[in-house]
Amino acid sequence: MYDDRLVIAGREFKSRLWVGTGKYKDFEETRKAIEVSGADVVTVAVRRVNITDRSRENLLDFIDPKKYTILPNTAGCYTVEDALRYARLARAAGVSDLIKLEVLGDEKTLFPDTAGLIEAAKILIKEGFIVLPYTNDDPIVAKKLVDVGCPAVMPLAAPIGSGLGIRNPYNLKIIMETVKVPIIVDAGVGTASDAALAMEYGADAVLMNTAIAGAQDPIAMAEAMKYAVNAGRLAYKAGRIPRKLYATASSPIEGML
Amino acid sequence: MADALQIHVNGQVRDCPSGWTVGDLLRELDITSERVAVELNLEIVDRKDFELRGLRQGDRLEILSFIGGGLD
């Protein structure tokens, strides 16, 4: 298990659970949940600094960038131009070329605008970014994203924050067979079994935020998610038994009276 | 404040002395320059140029940093 590292664009990650940093009660809860989750990749958003009230604490005082890989996103961007602008600002504010690219299509569903996503990915990759795209559970789009140079793809399980779990396991499986890069299931996880299932299907990692931050006890849920992702990954590696309609006895018949 | 300039910072109008650089403004606002990105008139200012780039009348600055966020 401990040699089972995830490698993306030459970077090694210990944890296959990646977490967001939004929606927590305060920074201390954020810090604790992330620590308990065991995640080593955390996503952050890029926003205006509050220049009128400088007393506010900074997220990076709680999430040490030396300890965690900070993965900035382009959350809230609905056009290619906005996504490019935020990605460039994220690189300027941070220390790496990593960007979780989101180009959203619609405020109600927060589904990705996949045409815009591919276009933005192409431009950012030319500029030297390592683009991890938040995409739909569409195998053709996943393939196109890999073709333009994305070193991983992040298909959704269900709409962001919906907690519906994996809505289309068959598409996810087809994506896993279609592309040869790591698949990070991103968005829609509701509880531990959803994360375990994603890993059992063969996902390389799971990224979540609301499922932990929105739980009644976020710290406990962070721990549950750690176990779920590890259990799912182990089960996937172990190889499950085939499903059969009828019983197969576990005890031998021989020696019975 | 002789020869004050009027600039826009994160959407707010404010005065600053002429001759100030981006770095001067960040210090005045008590902002750690290592943790922010600065966009000046829609162009990103490289961190190593913060002390070189002088502010001009009507400049529009955006100062951004990382905040808690997952997806949305």
C-alpha cells in the first residue's frame, strides 16, 4: 500500500484522497480536517485580498505549502478568458505550474463547459501549465483533454456539492479504459461508500470538499474518507470476485454425513 | 502627500503618493508580497518587478491571493 504512489507529471503523491478547503467553519477546522484526512493535495481558490480589513487570517498560515501540494483552481470561471486570467494569477501568486482547470457552463448545475475547457487547457499547456481539468463523465472529452496534453483528468461523479455519489459508473469505467493517464474522480461524493466505490472502480484518486466540510462532524468524516479511499484502493488492487447469480458453498461437501 | 495619484485597488479608489511602486503599496496595505498576485491594468506584474514598477495616475490594480475553496 505504501509503495502505491500516485504519479502525475513526474510529481509523486502519497495520498489518493485530495481535499478542498472551502466551506469550513474556520481555518482551524480546515487545518484539522485536512490533517486527519491524510491528504497531501489541497485545492484553493484565487480571490481578491481584503484590503480594508487586513486583520483577517490567511489560509496559508494554517495550510503549510511546504507540507501540502497547493492546487489552485479556476472556480467560478464561466468563460475561457476568465479561466485563463485566474490560472495565470494563481501561478503568479503561488509557486508551481499546477492548475485545476474549471470552465463552468451553467450556474445551476455547475457542469463543465467542455468545449471551453479543452480550448483553455490547450492554451495553458502551451504556457507551461500542468493542467488538471475538471470535466464531465464523458469519455470522448476525457480523451481530447489527454490529447491536448493534460497529465490527468478529473471527471465528476455527480454535480458539485450534490452528494449524489457516482451517477454514471459505466462512463467512468469507459474513461478509465480509454485514457492512460490518472483519473481523479472530482465532485459529487456524498459519503464514504461513494469514495470507496470510485476507488474500487479503478479511479486513481478522489477529490472532495463539501462531503467533508458539510458533514455534521467534518473531522470524523475526513477520517472516514481516508479509510474509504484506502479500502477502495486496496480492494481494487486485490481484485474482487466475479458476481454470480447462485450460491457457491465456502465449506467442502466432502466428509459430510 | 504632495502630488497624490488616484489609483484603483481591488475596485476601490484610493490616493497614493507619486513615485510609489507596487511594492510600496503592498507594504502600505500590510500585504505579504510572497503570497499575492498583482494584476496591473489587466497585466500580471512579476513579483521581482514589484519594487520597480511605479504607479501611475488611473492605474487599476487587482491584488489576489489563495482562499479556501474546493469546487464551484
